[in-house]
Amino acid sequence: MQTDSPPLAQFAIAKKLLEWYDRHHRELPWRVSPAMARRGVTADPYHVWLSEVMLQQTTVQAVKPYFAKFLDLWPTVNDLADAPSEAVMTAWAGLGYYARARNLKKCAEAVARLHGGSFPQTEDGLKSLPGIGDYTAAAVAAIAFNVKAAVMDGNIERVVSRLYAIDTPLPAAKPLIRGRVAEITPEDRPGDFAQAMMDLGATICTPKRPACALCPFREDCLALAGHDPETFPVKAAKKAKPVRLGAAFVAIDDTDSIFLRRRQEEGLLGGMTEVPTTGWTARIDGETSTEAAPFPAPWQAEGAIVHVFTHFELRLSVYSAHVERRERDDGWWRAVANLDQEALPTVMKKVIAQAIPDAFKSRRQG
DNA sequence: AAATCGGGGGG
DNA sequence: CCCCCAGATTT
């Protein structure tokens, strides 16, 4: 089936979008204004790359404080390359998808030591770096280097699938959508075009109840012409989330410190800090639940926490005990008041807070 | 193509 | 409660 729009109409799409962007763009810490972009000014590649990695499957609001913290700690890619990995993981703690932090450090090292501190300016060059895939390579090339790259993320998939009423289910529709994006991406201001498409998806062409009356594409959108924009994009059905069970152990010594371990580098929460736990499929029967504790102690049940990961739900029974401090080679002790210096993922903060309710309050009482 | 990999906000 | 978010990597 041949449904290609004429080139003039494709150009008109970009023109409408950029005019909308000039009036409605969002101010974001890693952006240059459209006024500057029109004069050929491009954003700092380090800022663009850092923000794009943080924004992978992560909302703008969640990223903002982390972006500021990272720039404060490491103002340049060379500073990040020289930083201790533990410091990077600690700064990333809470943002999720921790492989991003490990790859961020590797990528900074590669840029600093193999590319003289400058990012590659082509999609292929960028994509060869750790943690940079199709999306991030295209986004950095377009936004930081003014390359006419076809940028495609979740927002753009939604906008384009509606604009052309593409009813092929995702992810099979991705090559189709990418072709459409390549068609409508302009030579001039490709970075602003990509950011405008994402702004449009975030503010107008939303997953539910899109504000079609305000959309610059309202006269072009085939889904709107069919009266059912909300039914796009079509997605494959997803599977149910299994439940895993386990127990976690918070040992507290007489200096108000708790015993911590480091998780293995690969896999779930790789390289992050944890309190000792059983395996996460173990069945807890109350009688034998403390057999997998790191050491014998008067373990006391403190209830349970629930944490939902991407592909399973975790229910951890929490136990605590006051113990005499003994140094061990499989972990270390850390004062509860200084837990912000640890790379603690959110599930572990939940566990510790369950055992020590005021552990993460700024003003703790003795 | 499917699975793995966090966490939070909005409807 | 469900859905989705400026996805990448491995199997």
C-alpha cells in the first residue's frame, strides 16, 4: 500500500510544529531556548547526554533534581570520568534502572579517554558508547549537534501513530513509525523538532483525553478524523506480574549503626547497597523465617513491605535485632544518621524505614 | 521477539 | 487499580 504524503505536506507538518514550539515550549534545565536555537546555538553535549540518559523511561519531574545534583558534583564529562563509581551510584540512588548509572560512568570514561573529552557527533559514533541506544544517539545528535536524526521515543510513537492512524500493534510498528518520523524531520532545527514532538506528546497528545482542540496537527491527524485518537497507539497485551517473597534483616548495634552489604555488580539493583535478605522466592512460614539471617540474633518481626518492580512484585518480611557489633568481611556498618551516603535503592529504604521508622527523617530523635 | 531492569505520578 | 514515562541490553 502506498500512502506516502507529498513532500510539501511533510514540510508543512514540521513548520506547524516548530511554530507551536516557539510559543509553547517548556523551559528545561538542559535546554537552550528556541530563540537561541534559531540562531544556531546548540546545548552543551554533556548536558544533553546526561539528561537523555536520566530521562530513559523516567519522567521529567523525577530527573530535574538528579540532573542538578550531578552537574553540581561533576560539572564536566571529565569530572564524571574521574569520579569514584561508588559516588556515582550513591548520587543515582532512587532514580532506578541502575545499569544506566554503571553505563553512564563507562561512557564518561570512554569520552574522556578515547575521544579527548568530546562526544562523537554522529549517531553511529554515539551509539557505540555504553548506555546509548537508538533513541539517545538520535536525540544527542539532533539536539547537541544539529544532525537530522529520526528521534523516536514513547511520546513520538504516540503522536505519529495517531497522526497517521497506524493500527499495527507496538512494538512491531516501530520501523513503520520511524519511517514516518524520518519523513517529517526537517533539515533546519532537527533538535527543536524532536523536543517539540516530545513536548506535544507530554502536554497535548497525551495517552488519555488528548487536548486535540489545541493541537497544531488537528487538521492533519488521521486518528482525530476517525474520531478515536485515544485508541492509538495499539499495543500488544502484557502479562501478569508474579509475586516473590523473602525476608530482610536489619541489625542495629549499640552505636545506632546497621549492617549493610553490596549487591553483585550484575542484575537487579546491581552494585547497590542492601541489608541482608533471604532469596526472593523463599516461602516464609514464621517458624523458620530467620534461618537465613546473616548471623544469629534475637530477630524480632517488624511487619512487611511491598515493592513493585517492572516484572514482579516483592513482599519482604522485615526483622530487626539489637546486637553487639562485630566486623565482618561480607559487609560493613553504617550509622543510621549517615545512610544518605549509601547507594540505597528505594526498596531498601522501605525495609530500613519499616524497622527504624524515623531513619530517613531529617530530624531524628535518639 | 521476549525478557530483564526502578520508581513514581496521574487518571 | 492500571498505565506510562525523552529505553538499553541481553537472551
